[in-house]
Amino acid sequence: MPYKFKRNRCIVLLALLVSFSIILPPSTFAQSKNSKKELENRKKRINEEINQINSMLKATKASKKNSLGTLMTINVKLEKRQELINTINAEIRVLNKDILANESESEKLKKSLDKLKKEYARMILVAQRNQDAYSSLMFIFAADDFNQAYARLKYLQQYSGFRKKQAAEIIQTQNELEVKINTLKLQRDEKNELLKNEQSEKKNLDKERNEQEGVLTELKKKEKELKASLEKKKQNSIELQLAIKRMMAEEIKRKADEAARELAAKAKKEKEEEERLKPKKGSGSTPPPPKEPVKTNVSDSKPVLNNEALALGSEFSGNRGRLPWPVDKGVICETYGEHEHPAIKGFMMFNSGVEICTAKGAQARAVFEGEVTGIAISPTGGKLVIIRHGEYLSVYSNIGEVFVKTGQKVKVKEVIGTVMYDEEEDKTSMNLQIWKGQKTMDPSAWLSNAR
């Protein structure tokens, strides 16, 4: 009898060890879920942009179907379509990783469940053989002393509790396995749906490329006229930069003159005060030494900024990548810097800002709070508005009607005017530039979710 109980006790202890060694791996999907959410948000944003572009193209007149504006809009749509396909592919890759991980966990759960069931079956068999109270009492009374008898009693209690725990673990493991199987089914269905979307988007891409080729073919027929028009635009763009610099120089001079007048007034006041305090003849007191005149150090490259303006500039620089768009809805149809013209191979263009295409009748908004420091006729057409944000400037050109005036303080997203429509190119667009001192910066790096 004692040998039998010792053998049964070994079986239970072995079962305990096996049970405690079955540790299910922690969930590894937190990162992939975050990535998946980001990809879904990106896909949603790209689809919204494609819908905006389609709206712009639908508004194109039949007579202007083969315009430069149409070509630029189609080019942007092609980029967005390719970005959408890349995003879908990224989603599929993330999903494949999740499916593999879930399949691996499902296999582990199946093996764990098999082990738990086998050990539980052996425990039930042992319990059936020793289920009578007499056997349990004999096991306790066969102890050599009281301490051993107490230990055997505790063992029987733990054995009973472990059986219940083992049964609960089997149920829990079965439930987890069922959840994993259902998750796998949903993920495979989602993957199939993504693959269908990918094929559909590829067909749309091919269709849009054919459309692009058609517009390019028509535009190449009038390449000579286009080159002449583009050369003029190039010169206008250079003149625009010179006009902005002239306006900046005027502002610097104005600020410097204001600072000089303030200092002159201060010096005059101090001199009057000195004269008032000067002792009269015969008083015997020694007059105080004359104060050194306050010197000004006005920079030639930047205006004199007060503490409020400097603080505003600091806030502006802290919002890199988070500035709102200068229009409610729009897409970047021409990037910053040098790039080849989409219609004429080898013809290089340079943009000191970004060209933002938008819907007809759109309004231009300030990207940050600041002070309007200049409004002028733009060499590229329409008007330009300059807003100062401390040591930074935002410049808006191709503006039709202007709603602000020089010296006015504006808030972020405040409407400053309307975006002009170019009838020749059949597009509504504005140019946004960001300046720091005498240098331009890429505005797309400053705008939130640059499109």
C-alpha cells in the first residue's frame, strides 16, 4: 500500500511539473496592431486625397482637358495611387506576420491542451483507484509520526485542489484555442480582401497611366509654346523671390528706423532730465558724470524683434511637422527645390516653396499666428502676402482677393484671402514659402501629414 501511494504521489508531482512548465507565450501583437492602425489611417488619408484630386479633374473643362494643370493633377494622383498600393502591401505584410504568429500560438495551444488532457486522464485514473475513504485514511495512518501524517493530509488536499485547477486550465486553453482559430479565419478573410483591393488599385493605376500618356502626347505637340511659357514662368519666379527680399529689406529698414526713433526719444528725455538735475552756479556741488549714449546694433539681415516676436518665433520652430495646411483641402502638386518639368524632358524648374493645388473658390489661411508685414502684387500673378512669426516668415502667393492688411495680427487658420484660378492651365493653386532670415525652407517638412 505505501508503495502504491508513493507511486501515485510521484505521478501527481510529475503532473504538477508538466503543468507549471506549460507557459503560454505573451501576446506579441501590440506593435503590429499599432503598425496596422497607422497603415489604416494612412490608407484612409490617401483615399481622401485621391477623391479630392478626382473632384478637381471632374471640374476640368472639356476644352482644357489636355492642359498642364490636368497633367500635374494626374501626376499627383499617380503618386497617391502608387502610395496606396504600397500601403496595402505593407498591410498584407503585417497581416502575414500576425497570421504566422497566430498559427504558431495555435499549435502551441493544441500541444498544451493534449498534454493537459493526458495528465488529467492519468490523475482521474489514480483518483478512481483510490477513491474510497479507507484508502485515504490508511495512507494518513501509515505515517511514521504526527508531522508526516499532517504532511500526507495536506498532500491529499492539494491533490484534490490541483485536479480542479487542471480541469479549469483545460477549459481556459480550449477557449483560447477557439479564439485563435476564429482570429485566424478573420485575418485570412481580411488578407483576401486586401489582395482584391490591391488588384483593383493596380488596374486603376494602369488606367491613369494611359490617361497620363494621352495628355503628354497632346502637350508635346505644342512643346515650343510650352517652353516659351515656362521660361516666362521661370523669370517670374525669380522676380517673385527678389520682390520678397525687397519687401523684407523694407521691413528691416522700417523696424530699424522705429528703433532709432525710440532710442533718440529716450536719449532726449535723459538729456532733459540731466539738465533739470544740473546744479546751479555757486551751489558748490559737483555735477554727475555724463551718461554714455546708448548704442544701437541693428542687423542688416533681420528686423529688430521684441521679446514677444522672439517668443513667437520660438513657438513657430517648435511646430515643425505640425502646422495646419494653408487651404482646407488640397494636395502638393509641385515640390520644393529643383525638379524636371512633367511635360518637357530635360527642362528643369525650381520652386522656392510648394505649389498646392486645391478646389476652385478655395480660401487661403495663415499657417500660424503672426503679423502681416507685407502685401504686394506678385510677379507670378495675383497678390502675395507675407506674415512674420518672429524670425520666421510664411509667404502666400497667387492670392486673388486679400482680406487682411499690413500690420494686422492674424491667428492660426485665419482666412487671409482667396486662391486664384489659372484659366490658361485650368487649375486653382497657391504657392507657400517658409523663410528664416534670407533662406527658404521646404514647407512640406513643416505641414502636418504633408501630402
